[in-house]
Amino acid sequence: MRKVKLGRTGIEVTNYCLGSMTWGNQTRSKEAHQQIDAALERGINFIDTAEVYPVNPVREETIGRTERIIGLWLEKSRGHRSEVVIATKHAGEGQMMIREGKPISAQTINEAIEGSLRRLKTDYIDLYQFHWPNRGSYHFRKIWGYDPSGLHRDAVLENLHECLEALEKERKRGTIRAFGLSNETAWGMAQYLRMAGDDVLRPVTIQNEYSLLCRHFDSDLAELCLMEDVGLMAYSPLAAGLLTGKYQGRAKPKGSRITLNPDLGGRATKRAFAAIDDYIDVAFKHDLDTVAMCLAWVAQRPFTASVIFGATDLEQLQRILDGVDLELSEEVLKDLDAVYKAHPMPF
């Protein structure tokens, strides 16, 4: 299992990361713990979660449950804490079931970190991330109407500066080791980097959606992150399961995400299904497992730090783990690029 350093820190993570957003909803505690054990046995040392998890749907009575499931595992496996890198996230503005939808600020950071520490049953968080920016972004299928023209630059920058100061207090207190962003834009990341300079809490990661079907990152953030030592933590590398092919022909497997979220967050479009057919054909042509091919493609991108994958059950997890050593040939990469040119923005 290949390991990479998070930014300019000494924290080393595997290039595959175990996602957890179904734990406590579609995936029960016992099976979630089995997933952690299986991933660690395969060599993966990185787990990503968030205070708002589980999702699909987000419910007031389940918020924080995923962190608690991880905390129970840590409590049972005390010898493993230093062997596992744990990342979690502070919910952004507008999530009314958390702090009444308050924006991320110097006033919310300590409260949010204390809550995560309590649920995770740990003294520190390895990577602390802001789940989405207060000012909004083009993520979550909002690109079609994205318009940042109403922002007030000075107010935004003042908030960013105050948040960095609050995070530095937490670092000195020993509650967090590193800082990252999520669902960010190039301008937002650039401002955090400029303000932080060479300080310890310079952002080291950005967790944005990235897959063969969603490549917004290539247009601007790729250059920024490569030049500034920021690694992409790619979420939804299988486009919410679309790239597995299990939904082709508008199939709805029992217990799958599409039965809970019929349009898969705006991803299940006619154009997406057409593109997936062509990507599956590439896997067939080269005698590759489709899931392994799609994940390996994300892992081989030059700016990727880690690929976040999720599984609702052990069977799905094992299929993923079986393919984490795959390296795609230049011929496969060329064929995938050809499909991308034919289907550049399917959702």
C-alpha cells in the first residue's frame, strides 16, 4: 500500500482512505467495525468521517453517530490509535440541525472540535477539515447556477483569518495536528494558503468530489495544489456508485443508495448513464474490474493524496480492497481520456 505525506507535515497516509458516511444508517456498528478491521489488515491507515455523518439522509437523531461508532472501535482497540490517521469535518453554514446552521467561525471551532473528540473517544484529531465554505461553492451540483458576485471580500477574508487563529489555538492545545478544506474553490484555497504562509496550520488537503464523471478539479485546483503541496482527498470516486455499473438500465438494487436518494444527488442523468456504458467498455476491453479501474484512475492522478471509498457492506469493501494495487497502463489511460472527451460533463 503506497503512502504519501499530507502536505508539508510528517503525517503519512495510505493512498486509499476508508470512508464512513453510511455508518450508523445503512451500515450498522458491528459491520462498520469489521470494515475498519479489514481495511487495516489490508494496510490502509486512513479513516475519514464528519460530525454530520451519517447521510442519506441527514437526520437530527443520527447526527454524530458515525463518529461515535469510530469512537467505540477506538475504545475497544486502544493499541491502534497511533496506527490510524483520523480525519473529521466541521459542518458549514446552513446545516440547521447542527448549531442552528451557524457559519464556521472562531466561536464555533472549539465547540465543534470538543464534540468530535468526545464522540471519537480520542485526545486528538489528525486532520481537521471544514466541510464546506460559508460563502458557498459550485459543489453538490450547484455549478449550473454558481454566482459568487454577491460576496463581500473583506468580510470573507476577516472570517478566514479568525478561523486560522482559532485553529492554531487548537493545534497548540494538542487537539488537532493538521488542517484541510473540503468542497472549496481555487480562490478559497489560495486565500487560506496566503494567510497561513509557512505556518504549521497551512492547509494540507482539499476534499473535493473527483471521478471519471466529475473532473472540475482539473481546470484550476490541480495546478494550485501541485504548486502548493496540497493533496486532493477525492470523494465519490465511483460517483455515488454509478461507476460500478449496478444502476445501468435504471436498475435499483435493494438497499442501495439510489433507493434512498433517487437521483443520487443530481448525478443520475441520461448523459451519465451513456458515459458509464463507455467506461465499462474500456474495463471490458482491458479485462479489468470496473471498480478497480475507476479507483486506480483517481489514485494515479498527480495531485491525489488519497482516494476516499465507502462500502455499505463487507462484500462491497472486499471488492475494493482486492483492487487497490492496480496500476493502469498508458493504453488504458488513453482510452479513458477518449471517453472523457466524448462525455465531458455528464452531471
